[in-house]
Amino acid sequence: MTQTQATALKFAAILWVIWGLVHTLAGAMTILQPPSEAFAAIADAVDPAVLVADYHPAVAGVINQHGFNLLWIGLATIVGAVFIWRGTLTAIWVTAMVGGLADVGYFLFLDLPGLVNFVPGTIMTLISASAILISFWIWRLKRSTSPAQG
């Protein structure tokens, strides 16, 4: 691997660490808040007053599951980032699947309908997309210079 490729992977790893830390924190905060406040924090482009309600405990359970998923996805991408930093090409795919697919859901169900503001969620989507593109670029370069797998 060239120095440029190694540096690019390190940059992608840093992007994943940032993404992972934000999502780990968001997951913990989602679990610790009552449902109304969690909804308002997630769908921050929606007037918080319309989200205030006495929700059924099942709603709190679903929100807490969402928070738990954010937390573990964030931690998993941080672990993946460590392996990407070390040049493990398989980690590129695993981290992209975990963090990237989480952001696809965010983009489809929150960004596109206009339920969120640009910061921080959309920026996190741009960060994960950048990490994926940089990583896949290096993976492809590395694959094309490796001997044929048989």
C-alpha cells in the first residue's frame, strides 16, 4: 500500500470515529430522555410542541431500542475505524455496511421527508458517505494491484 493510500485510509478511519462518537452519544441520550424529548431531539425540524404527549410505554420501548441501536452502531464503527486505520481491507466493507446502512435509513425516513435540520444528522450522512467513498477507492486500488485470487 502506498503512503497516499495509507493516509487516505487513516482519513476515512477518522471520519468513522467522528461518526461513531456522535452516534454513540446520540444513542445514550435517546435512551436517557423521555419519548417526547427523544422525538424532538431526533426530528429536530418538527415543532417540539406537537410531539409532547403521554406516550404508551411501548413507544418508550421502541425509542429506547432505537437509542440502543444508535449506540451499538456507533461503537461498531469506531471498532471498524481502528481496523481501517491499520489497513484491514475487510473492515472497510463491514464498517460501510453497519454505518452506511444506518445512514440510508436516516436519509430515507428523516432527511427526505424534511423532519430534520441539516446539522448534525445530514452532516453525519455526508461524513459516512465520504468515509465509504474514500475507503472503497483504496480497496479498489489495492485489489487491482494485488495478484489474482484463484
